[in-house]
Amino acid sequence: MSSNHDTGDRTIGQYAPGDNPDGLSRSCDEESWYVVRTKPRQESVCLEEMARAGVEGLCPLRMEYRFRRRRKEAVPLFPGYVFCKIRLPEGYHKVRWLRGVLHLVQFGEAAPPALDHKIMEFFFQNMNEKGVMETGPDLVKGGRVEFLTDPLRGLVGTVVRLDSAEKRVHVLMDLLYQATIEVETDQVQAV
């Protein structure tokens, strides 16, 4: 869902193409990154439309275990949001009507705020070639966790050992006569 091309956003604010809202009438000399609100589950559609429009877009991903499918899948780090790199005010109208976009995130009648370049640098430095950021559960030795998968779903235990290289955790169960169970880190969450 990440893109290295320029991509355009569909709607920015609540303005029509002929409007000249405060803050958007001033030209910026350089492009900046902005947050775009997308329609539900339309992040990839939005990025594709931005690419066609020649606007750079980004949707950082994370791996999540999907219980019904019993596998990990890449999902948006920020569901319902993507980032675009545009110059206001020209870029506003370029992305306003793209499919999948609701609007650029803004506060009141002011122009949409540009993101600090350090935020975007962080994303680019911490994503792999597929746009996936490594995020893991906040597990610590001695911390309490709850199981997310069957057959132990809902049971609680205490972390006794973390094998970060193998992405596995050893959990001392509160039930089952204090048995220790070894599971993948995606199968538990900190309580």
C-alpha cells in the first residue's frame, strides 16, 4: 500500500474546486506531506489514484495476525489515512476528486497542516521494501499477557522468557497448575 510515485488526494476540506479558502490562496515554494482521510478500507485505491495523478503517496503497513484466516497479513498502520506530498494550493484541487479520498485532514477553516519532515523520515527509515513497519507487542519479562488465539483465548499468564530472535514468548499460566506455554508473540497481548 505504499507508493514511491506521486499520488493525488481526492478531497481536501469541504471546499469545491472553484473555492479559494483562507490559507489555500498562498502558494508554497516546495511540496510538503499532508494527511489524507480515506473512505473505509480504500487506502490502496487512494494510493493508486494518487500515482495516476502524479502525486507521491504513502501508507505505512504493519503485520497483523488474522484469526479467521490463520495467518499474518499486511494492514495499514493508520487505518483510514494515507499521506500525500503536494504543494498547496495547486495540489488541493489535484487530489480533491480522486477516488477513495474523503478529505485532507485540517482543523477548522485553516489550511491543512503540513507534517514535520522528521515524521516522514521516521516512516521511510523504519519501513522495509514492501512498506511494512516492524511493530511488536509491548511484552516484558514479568508482564501480564492475555491469549488472543484458541484454545487459550481469554486466559491470562505472566511472561517468563522472551525469545525475540524467534518472536516467541514463554508464558506461565495462572491456570493449568502453573504450566509454562511457549507461543508466538502475535498470539498474546499485554494486559
